[in-house]
Amino acid sequence: MEEKNEIAIFENKKIRRLWREDDWWFVVEDVVLALTDSSDPKQYISKLRQRDEVLSLGWVQIVHPLPIPTAGGIQNVNCANLEGIFRIIQSIPSPKAEPFKLWLARVGYQRIEENYDPELAINRALNIYLKKGYSKEWINQRLKAIEVRKELTDEWVRSGIEKPSEFASLTNTLTKAWSDRTVREYKDIKNLKKENLRDNMTNIELVLNLLAEATTTEISKNEDPKGFLPSENVAKRGGKIAGNTRKEIENQLGKTIISSKNAKQFLSEKKKKQIT
């Protein structure tokens, strides 16, 4: 399990964080100090929990002691992931916390609207990708990949897959079959942590991943597997077909097409070329 300590900065205040189990965990006291300027964040948190009984009841599910560097060495310090931090922020009566509360309210409203009209979600995604600098060709591929991914997960549900861990395992199996790398290994190559792997794929990587998922969906529909193990077998075979295509392309090019570049890097290169 990879663990990495880093410092984030908010309002010139240091917030210690730990990368653990594919998620960032933030020191609760540091967040409270940054948002309240309290001279005693521990006491502030204690009073916060007294005021918000519901938060206090769910505290042990939100907050976990994790090893964090301190002046006295590595010690277990109360931390929460981003979801937990946002829950805590909702209970902080501070002007600095208001922008976060307003943002959460806006996001919640958008999700409800998108539930009634899914096209709004598609348009939102399109605009986000355009603002980030992705080409229209890449965006078209990405939106198609989202559609194909949804068809695959629907097929897995029909096959009896229910647990998030099973979906993750099947995705890992499929990715390994076509790229010769697990999702985590693939992310490590591109120096990714929480970021979406598909958002950091080149056009050719995205197309091959799409081929692997579409092929797996069609085989599954044809064979009607029931349960995890039969679905895993189908994922291996569907991914292998895309993997064979990858190998043929690489033989023609004489080099690997699995890029170590992430979106930040290849979008930066694109901007430089446009300037020159």
C-alpha cells in the first residue's frame, strides 16, 4: 500500500495530508485552523461536536487516526478524506467556510437537475473538457467511452455484479488484459493519484480501452455469464482482443503506445505547439 505525506496550502495555512488507499486524507485540526483561525483547534472541534450531535455520532466513521509527521515524530493524528472534510465544513460557522458550503449546494443542485435531464451532465462534461484544453476529437472519443463504459457496467449488473470491489476488480482484470498493466500500475506510469485514468489517456489509448470494454460487453451479452468468476473470464477475453490489437500496432510502430504522459503534460505540449 503506497502512502505519501504532503503539505497543501489554503489561505497561507499549511494543511498536512496523507495519500493512502487511493485517497487523500487531510488533518482535521489543520483544516479547522485554516477556516477559523482558532487558537485552539482541538477545543474548537470539541465544541463543534457538542453543537452538532449528528456529526458527533458519525465522527468515528468520518475521522480516522493516521500516521502524520509532527514536531515529535510520526504520530497518529485525526484525518478525514475529502468527503469527510466537506461534512465537517458544513458544521463550521465561519465566513471562510461559506464558499465551500455554497459550492456544495450548487453541485447538489446540478446533480438533481442532471438526474431529470441527463443531457445537462453531458454538456457540463463537454464544457469542462474544452476549458481544460482537450481537442474536440479527443472529447468525442471520451464521451463515446463514457457511453460504452455505462453499457459495460449495466451488463455487469445484469450478470449479478453488485459490490463496488467487484466492479473495480473486473475493471482491473480488463485493463491488465489489454495493456499488460493493472489500473494502479497504469496510473503510476502516468504519475496519477486520484485522477481518472481515462482522462489522462491519449487518443490511441482511449480507443483501445474503448475496444476492450465494448468487446467485453458484446461477449457477455452473447454468453450471459452469471456471477463474478464467469464475468471475470469474459473480461479477460474481451481485454485480450484489444491487447492483441495493441501489440499489432506496436509491432508496426516499433515502440509502445502506452504513454507515460498524463493530461497535464500532453495538453501543455499541445499549447506550446500552438504558440510556436
